[in-house]
Amino acid sequence: MANKVLSKELACERAWQVYCLMNPSAHQKIKLKTRLDHFLSTQATVDSTNLTVDGLKYLKGLEARSAEKSEEHR
């Protein structure tokens, strides 16, 4: 099966939609979406599936770092 080559914008939208399904409060975090847009714009991969997965990994990584910072401040 051949990989579909789609735009980075579509990959970003897919990653964001999936992330928002997993984290409904993410819709309110505009800066997070901006960071995702910037991150994916720097990636060289043209395979939209890989970009979508990379975007989700990036968002989950930001989430984990944010949780660690919250734990440190307690």
C-alpha cells in the first residue's frame, strides 16, 4: 500500500484533532496549536502519516514536560 503524500497543514490538523479528542481542554490552548504548527513546519518528512504521528508525539512530550513542571511546583 502506497503512502499518501499530503500537506504539512493537513498533517498538523489531523494531529491537532486527534490530540483534542484525547484532551478536550486542548481546544482552549491556542499557544499549543501554534507550537505544533511551528514544529511540523520544521520537519522534512513529507509523509502525512509520519508527520501526524510526529505531531502527536510532540504534543504528548509537551504535556509530559508540563506535568513534570507542575509536580516540581507542589
